[in-house]
Amino acid sequence: MAVDPTPTRMPMVEPSSGASGRALDAQTTGLSRVRRSIPSQIWYVIRRWPIIPIVILVSITIISIFAEFLAPADPNVQKLNFNLMAPTWGQPNDANELAANEADFDLTTDEGQIGYMIASKKGFTREEFILGSDGLGRDVLSRIIHGAGVSLKVSGYALLSGVIIGTAMGVIGGYYGGWLDEVLMRFVDIWNALPFLLIAIMVGATIGATETSVIIIIAMIAWPPFVRNVRADVLTIRSLDYVNAARIMGASNLRLMMKHILPGTVSTVLVIATLRVGGLILTESVLSFLGVGIPDPTPTWGKMVDEGYQYLINGVWWSSFFPGLAIFLLVMSMNFFGDWLRDRLDPKLRQLD
């Protein structure tokens, strides 16, 4: 029996024209065009592009750079007749205004250890403290603006020191391996087990509470996270083909580490750095709170919280709340930006987006 070699064509099914067909088409179209709600769309944009954290970080950076022009007053001037003045927002404070107007003394100033002291006043007009004043009559807003630069400067220098030390140790340990790697890793373990706050107090008492000593103390805890993460990258990179090819062509160990291995760890270093900045800023605030931070009259956010919390029992919340809010916004913005940068630089997480 002969078999027809011509292939059999399956009949084409025309789309249904009835009510059931139209309903099926509408359902299919709806499934193919799933529309997110407005809140979910907003959250998707925020998660994909950290617009709000970037705006906050850029704003704080600009404020710290132009603090001299943006601050409404000198952050160190003490106006004792206006101490603990509530945020005004343009509203008068009758009690403080009356006390200032009744002062019948000449205006004298004395630049002491904690800034300029206005000992007495004559004909002193009412001041407007937008965010209130602290226990010494200093403008809280001006001190927050000037304190932004101090926090960024201290944490920035400490982070840079941590990046250099931690990356160098991670590259060396991961590249050479063996006993050297084992010694470096055990040293990191011992270092992480040390009581940091006790060491910070001892260092501050030994070399004095200065800006340099605070940077050194914070740098002491900034470098360990870089070591293990960079080392893990180096263990993978050192066995890749292009590194082996460079080794066969006679490249020295230093050239291999600097030119072929170190660039492969840049993304890891950037992610860790952005995630660590928030913690370093909090560390500076804790040191100032404990009294081993940057000394007076330099304003820092942590010191402002320390000076203001003692008045909370009297209902004076603004002198510690606003600097604490500034710390919260800066730290959370850095953490959100670090999370986003980690997701962008990790190909596995980027594919899941």
C-alpha cells in the first residue's frame, strides 16, 4: 500500500466570534497587560532607582560644603537669655523676649573653650531660632548644618583608611594563601573580638580627644569587613585564565595583584564602603555621646544628642530630636543606596529584578 508523502496540514482554528470567544480574548488581553497599582508603581521606582536616598545624600553634601553661607547664625555663639528656646517658625517666645529686653548691661563677649559667651546684653532684640536653641542658647539649626560637614569628613577619612588597609590585606592574603593567609585571617578574628568601646576610651584618654584621634578610632573598626570579602574575590580571580596567562608571560606578583586582580574587587569594595558609611557615622555619634569624640566648640550631631537628652525630662525635645533625625536620615539613605548598588553590581540579583 503506497503512502502519500505529502505532509498533512492541520486546519487553522479561527478565533471565536461568539460571546464566549470575546470573553476569552478579553481575559487573555487582561492577563498580558497586568497593570500595577499606583502605590506598587511608586515602590517599584523607589526600589529600582533610589531617588529619595540620593536626594537626601546630595542635599546633606551640599549643605556641608556651603555651611558658612546657609547657617543663619554662628554655631558657637551662646545667647544665654535665649537658652532652651522652643522652635519658633516665626512665632515669638514671650518669656525669652521679656528676659532679653529687661537685661540692662553692656554687650560683652569672651571666646573661651566652648565658644563665644555673651555674658550680658543691653537692648538685645529677639532672635528667631527656627529649630530652637540648646542649653547654652546656641542655634540648633546652625549647629546641625555645621555638624553635617564634620560627620561626613570624619567618616570619610576613616572609611578611606579602612578601604586601603582592608583591601590590601585581603588581596595579599587571598593571592599568596598558605600560612600568610591563615595568619591574616586569625589576626582579623582576634581584632574583631576586642572590646572596641573600651579601646576607644583608652585611646581618647591617651592621645586626647581630637579630630585626628576620632578618625583613628573609627578607622580601627572600618577595615575588617573589607578583608574577608576582598579575599573571597581574590581566591576566585587568581585562578582565572587571564591571570594565569599573565603569570606565564612573566608578570611579577606585584603586577598581577595591582593590574589584574585588584580591579576585579572594585565592585565589592564599593558596595561594602557604601554599606559601612552609615555605621561609621553612628560610631562617631556614639563616641561623641560617650565624651571621647571631637571636643568643643566643634559641633557634631552625636554631641548635640548627648547635650540635649538631659533636658528631655523637662519637655525640651528639640535640642536632641533634630540632630538625631539628621543622623537617622543620613544613615538610612546610605544603607538604602548601598543595598541598591549591591543589587546593581551583582549579576544574579540583577537578573531577578
